[in-house]
Amino acid sequence: MSSSTFALNPAQVQADVQAALAEDLGAKRQDWTAGLIGAAVRSKAWILAREAAVICGRPWVEETLRQIAPSVSLNWKVQEGERCVENQIVVEFEGLARELLTAERTMLNFMQLLSATATVTARYVDAAAAAPGNKARIVDTRKTIPGLRVAQKYAVHTGGGLNHRMGLFDAILIKENHITAAGGVAQVLAQAAAFAHELQFIEIEVETLAQLQEALDAGAKMVLLDNMPAAQLREAVALNAGRAILEVSGGVSLDTVAALAATGVDRISIGAITKDVKAVDFSLRFDQSFASQKSGD
């Protein structure tokens, strides 16, 4: 769904899959159950979507096969970022049955989580788009599953969302406690400016229109409006007059996102798209006729 490119590092995907396989196979990389199947048995199988979703996770599926099931070939029937319908085949496989069985759960775990993240993001994007004059982008947060931040932010992008900072290392988001500890809005922005050349952006959170004015007077280029009602957000947009990028956060839901977008803000950040996701229901099914025909080879 997203029109731009996410700079996904293959080494990160490789590390994610290695960690997942280590959890499943242990230090000896042993799958006792798959070992019950003859070493030469080949099978065909497919992943079936039990519900409508935005498909996401292809790099992790393909990396799982590369690491643990090199005999298995695959054919994607639904491409990354496309929407599938209930009971649609998403991808087909053919190869050694043992390898495919060992790879099954790792592939499904990545797909169910990342497709869920992409799907809920797309729902928010669609809901915001319904607002008159909407220009707001749906933005993620750092509220991600530990160890899978890059993967989930990739999924947000796939669902049509915009990525916020990756972590504490690449941008500054000044919050209430930072302002208090630094001695005020102007003071903390002045201190942050010294590091601007190393950062993607500097953003400051405000809770009142007076704080917004103070931040704008101090040269803020990106401001987070925290938990402001819609009427106050409209006042903030008017006060800002296009000087800074305005982002809103706090209490956003599918029922409220269109009204927030209609206020004229630029970004709506939502922790729920990465922390409150419900896994998409996928199932891997073997072609029984193919397996029985080939089992005697």
C-alpha cells in the first residue's frame, strides 16, 4: 500500500529469523517431529488466509526458507502490501516435507504479526482519509514488541503509515519531564539545536496553546500536541499557521481518527498499531494427494 521504499536491512531480517529459529530448534537445531517423515518425501503446501488482511512479512518468510528449508520453492499469489480476502491462498510451496514442516511455525509467526500490524495501520489510514480535507499521515511509535521494532515499523510502512523515529538514537522527542529538567521550552530547544546535524528531527511535546506559542517562538519545527480535544487542535493549527509540523497523540481510536484528521494536523501517532495488534489467522496446509504420490520415490 505504501508508495515509497522502506530501507529494510537484509542483515536485520536474517538476525530476526535466526533468533526465531533458535527459540524453536534449540542449540542443536533439532526438530524431532519433522524427523518422523521420510527424508526424501516431497510435498506441496500453501498458506491460507482465514480472514481478510494486508499481507506483510515476505522478507522474513523467504529468509526462513533460506536458512532452514533451502529445498523449498515458493510462489506468492498475493504480493507484499496487497489485500487478501478470507480463505484466499497467499503463497504456495514445494519441496522436502521435513524442511517445510520445520519452517512452518516461524514463517506463520512472522506473517501473522506483521500482517496484523499492516492491516490495522491500513484501517487507520482509510479512516483518516475519510475526513474532509485530510492531510494527516498515520504515524507509529516506539511501543513495539522488543526485538521486532524494525519488522513492525516495516509493517506500518507496508500498511500505508509513516514511521516515527526508530529509537532514541536517531531523533529527539522532548517531553514534559525533559522540559522540566532543562528549565523550560526555550532552554531545552536551544540545547537540542546543538545536535541537530546528527538527527533526523527535533520534536517537542506541548500540552497547552501557551506552550505551543512558546515552542514556535523558540523556533520549533515539529510539535507534538498531547491529548488536546478537537476544538483546541483547530486553534493550534490556526496559531501554528504552517510554521511547524503538527502531530497529535493520545487516545486515538478508529472512532476518533477522522475527527482528529479533520482539524488540519499533519500527523497522528498511534501506539495501538504496533502494541495492540491481534494476529491475522493464517494456516499452512499440505496437498495430501501430492505427498502420497511422491512418498514412495
